[in-house]
Amino acid sequence: MEENLIVERLGHVLVLTLNRPKKLNAMDSALYIRLTDELRGADKDDDIRAVVIRGAGTSFCSGADTGEFAELTPDNTERVEARAGLTYELHKTIPEISKPVIGAVHGYTVGGGCGLALACDITIASADVRMGYPEIKHGLVAAVVMANLTKQLGRKAGFELVATGRLVGAEEAAELGMVTRVVPEGEEYTEALKVAQALAAQIPTSLQATKRLFHKVADLPLAEGLVRGREANEEMREYRADALKDFGAAVKAAKAG
């Protein structure tokens, strides 16, 4: 049976490839669980310093696998709650783990796929990407994924996307802040891997503390954010010397080898 998620280690970078190309990498329960588990595992693995998420085939991800929807009926509340919980856990996990997550998106990146792209810390998009939330056209609501959308886009732009279900191309996605930048078609993975490798070359404790602080202060009022920043500055003094010493030793050993 073909793996629904391909897991590769490239040095200090973990590459996770959604591997359901015949379904445009639609996310079923099994894939949600596997992806979340791999991200949590990466956070506990000191050898992993950055993660790349990509999609096999012609698209990044077409969203939820609607084949499971037949089971999600009002009289099956336990199944409905469990399915919604999987989406929630994935979107909660990405900002919580200390390792940066880079998305490499192309083709259709819609619904839950668009939500996953926005959840990544950095998102590199191919020029052929088509992004949006078409749920409303199918009588559904872009539910869990809306939290990230409202935090990263202006209210009017965000509401228009979920209320009309229209898809946007690469350049508009970049203008709206849905992706970090756009690269020529087919180069999104190569660029995402370069970014991940550059991040992995940073001092690990500094990089991880940077991500933790960024997500901590992003939603705080300015005064509270400044307090958290001051606390992080004080903590940095404690671990910086040891971190630099360990990093220097690792570089020296690598050169010697």
C-alpha cells in the first residue's frame, strides 16, 4: 500500500510530502494524524532543525477528503467531533512546535490545503498556484482554517475570500500575504529547501527561541509583547554562551570530517 505521507531526512531538514496525488493530496483522517505526529516528532528530535511540507503530483492539497463526509452526520456527533479535532490539532501544532515549518505550494492549494499553507511559518509558492477557500460553494464553512486567515489578512480581503469562494493566483496571494514569495513554476520545493537549510544552519537554541517568541507576541497587546520580549532577552543571556560554544564545536568537527 502506498504511503500517504513520504518522510525524508536531508541533513537537519525533515521533508514531509503529502502523497495522495490521485486525489490532489486531499486530507483524510489518516493523513491528518500522520502529518501531526511527524511534526510533533520533529519537535522532539534535536537533529531536526526545520521542516518542509510539500505535495506530490500536480497540486499541493485540495483540502479535506470529501469521501469521509458521508459519515459526518448530525446523529454521529462523536465522529464529527473527532474529525474536526484532527484539523484543530494540526493547526495548533504548527505554531506550537519550536522548529520552523516551510510550505512549498503549487497547483491547487484550496480549502484545508490553503489553510495548511497559511499555517506554515514561511510559504514559498509556485507561479501556477491557485489558492482560496471554496467551501461556501459546496454549502460548507471554512471553519478551523479561518483562524489563521483572519490573523494574516485584512478583514475585508479575508472575508471576501471565504464569502465568495473565489481562488486567487500566485501574485495576488503574495500581495494579500497568503504566501511569503513566488518563484517560477516548478521551483517552489527547491527554494523551500534552500530556506529550510539556511534556517537549519542557525544556532538551534536561538532559532527555536525566535519562533516561540514570535508566535507568543503576535497576538498580544504591545505592552504585553514588550514584557515577553524583555523576558526572552534575559533568558538569551543565560544560554547564548553555551549555544555559541556548542555551535562552534559542531562547525569545527564538520570541517575536520
